[in-house]
Amino acid sequence: MTGLKRRAAALCAALTVLCAALPVAAQGGPSAEGPDLAALPLLFVRDGVDPAQVPASAVSILMVGDVSFARHVREATTQHGMAYPLELVTPWLQAPDLAVGNYEGVIAAEGVGERRYGRWRLRADPPAAQAVADAGFDLVTLANNHTMDWGPGGFSATLDHLHAAGVETVGAGEGKHAAQAPLVTTVRGVRIVWLAFTLVPDPPNDNRDRDDGWTRSIVAYGDLDSVTQAVRAARPLGDALIVQFHWGDENIFCPNNWQIDMGRAAIDAGASLVISHHPHVVQRFEPYGAGFIAYSLGNFLFDQDARPGMAVWIRADRQGVVDVHGLALVASSRPAWEPERLAAVRLTNWCGSKVLDE
């Protein structure tokens, strides 16, 4: 965990309107103690658990979608400073024991690595890694379609900068074994196991992923066997297993049938949660079996138009995941949380999604 987790955020600026068509967060900014879970919609709860009676000793995890300091976000940091893009959401990022996101793109100095073929390539300057850590992130997945945007050189620099800032990574590494290896984080004796996969291919060129070189954790469409084998191997390593997929069609609100099949296969194999991203919009979420699946959280920090996003607040103990609450947000180049009282409305009917306490 970063040393900033419990830091007071008394100077956090009041949230501002990001888009006339979208509501703003509560005046005065979010509490440094985190959201009021009693006011948030309940998305999943373990059998026999009363969410109101969960002890404070339970481990708290906040998970968000796509994060990138590239392009227009990078321009904003040049004008306003590195803290500017995430300053409105920082208090709640620092409140849980672990804050987790999907970092999209390369963090490397100019001239490091070789830009790959393709229009959409994302690069941020090295101070972005410390900005990610300072905002409260403890862990990011790099299993996505932008980690190799500047080839192996940019990839390895990204890992170096994030690790130097104290941010752990999963879903990428030097060689296939390292890229697909599970990560275990331990908080107050509770062991959380992480796996991450990408199913989004990149245009081929000479700087492609190699099993014996820098690579991401890549799985093919429909390859349920590889996923279920990885889940079964990782499950005994901890008390809860969270699997992240980077998948699906962009700007589509309903998951594909193959996403549903793979997500449910991961739960059937022993995953506690499946939390995913890439479509840049919120997709359906559902309790399934003994677990919970969010097919896409949408954007968090990304330089697309302001749009609804989603985050999940997870509590876990030595018996596994206790419950999951949903948070709503306005995703943009400067994201902001929605008030807790609006979250249930914002998160209902995403391709038929419903909250438990609706």
C-alpha cells in the first residue's frame, strides 16, 4: 500500500461540472474516509452476511476502469501539474486498503522505445507513474492493448517507473510465465490473488509480444481451458481470487456471448470476482454462482468525452469476498465521483443490470 492511503484530503477542491448533460458530484468533495457504503447500491453479498454488520477489520478494495495519462491528459498535466487529472477522485482512491485500475499506455521518456504501427498509441512522461501512486493506486493491470505501444523498450520502462513509484503490476512481464503469473497481496492477514488477461489484439509488426521476451498475459477468444487452468492453479494461493479481463467491443453496452461464457467459466473454476474493462463504457454486471462479474467498468481517467463510469468497492476477509458495492462516476480527463445517493439510479439498467437492494 502507498504511504498516502490515510492522508487527509482537506484541501481537495469542490467537484465541478464536467458535462452539462451529466450531474456533478456532491458539493464539498468526497470524504477522505471513503464513501458511505450504506448509501451505495449493493451488487453482491456472500450468503449469510449482513452488510451492515461487516467488521471494520475487513479489507477494502476499490477497483476502477481505464486509466491513462496520455494525449490530452498529458497536455493538462503540462499546464496544471501532475496531480490535476486525479485530484477530484483522490480522497476515495486513498481511502481503501487497495486501489486498483487498468493502466493504458506506456510511461516512458521521449526517445525510449519505438512507436508501434497504428493510430491510437498512448505515451505519458515518467512523472505519471508517481502521480498514479500519489493519487492512491496500489496496483494496476498492464494486460491490455496499449502496453506495447512503444515496443519492448517502452514496456520495460513502464514497469520500471511504476515499480519505482511503489505501484505493483499484474498481467505483464519478461516472458510468458512472468506475464501470466498470479500476484498475491496480503492486507491484515487476508490474501488477495490477482490474475489479468487481455483478449484485445494489436496490429502486427516487428515489436510484437514474444513468449521469451516482454509480453502481456494474452488469451485467445474462446480459450476457456487456459483461463480455467490458470484460475484453478491460482485459487489455492489466497483467500479470494480476482480476475481481470481486457475484452469486448468498444462503446457497446452489452457483453458478447463469449465474454459471458468466459467470465462465468472463471467463476465456475474458482474465481471470486471477474472485473473487466476495455469497451470505454459500462457494461452489464451480475451476481453469478458464488461470485460476481462486471463485464466492463468503463473509463476512469481517459481523454474521451465525459461519460458515465463505474467503480466497485469490495470488502474481503479470510473467508473470501464479503460484498461488493457500486459507485458511479463521471469519467473524463478529470474524473469526478457521483454522490452516493445517485449511484443506484446511475447503475441500473446497463443492459439489464440490477442492484440487489433496488
